[in-house]
Amino acid sequence: MHPQDVKTLLNVFQKLIDNGATIIVIEHDLDVIKNSDYIIDMGPEGGYLGGEVVASGTLQDIKENKKSITGRYLKKWYHQEL
């Protein structure tokens, strides 16, 4: 998705959450992942090499999990953002 579309989507999610909704999203966009309360990282790779829970928890939990490829990207992403 285009970054502006992600921003719009996150605003819609927040309005739903503010009204008591629970939202479950399957997404690879790091901005969406960063804004999640709880993350389930599936892997260890895609396709037939995936399908297992590699890591789960908060953003910090995922970043600290050495098995999580997503966690590695999140660490790089945060470093670039600072």
C-alpha cells in the first residue's frame, strides 16, 4: 500500500478500536506492524516453508526474538527512523 493509504487505514483502525472493536490484520507493512498491540509472526519463511508461529507478543518482544525475520526488519526500520 501507498504510505498515505496506510496512514488512512491506521486512522480507521483507531476509530474502530476506540469504539470497542477488536481488529485482526494479516500484513507485512512495518508501519501497520509497529502500531499493533500484539503481533504473531509466522514463518520461518513463506509458502511451504512457513506456517509456524516464530514469535508472538509486543513490538519489543518481536524485535528481541532472534528467530524472527520480521524482528530484524523492525530493528533496521527503527534505526533508520531515528
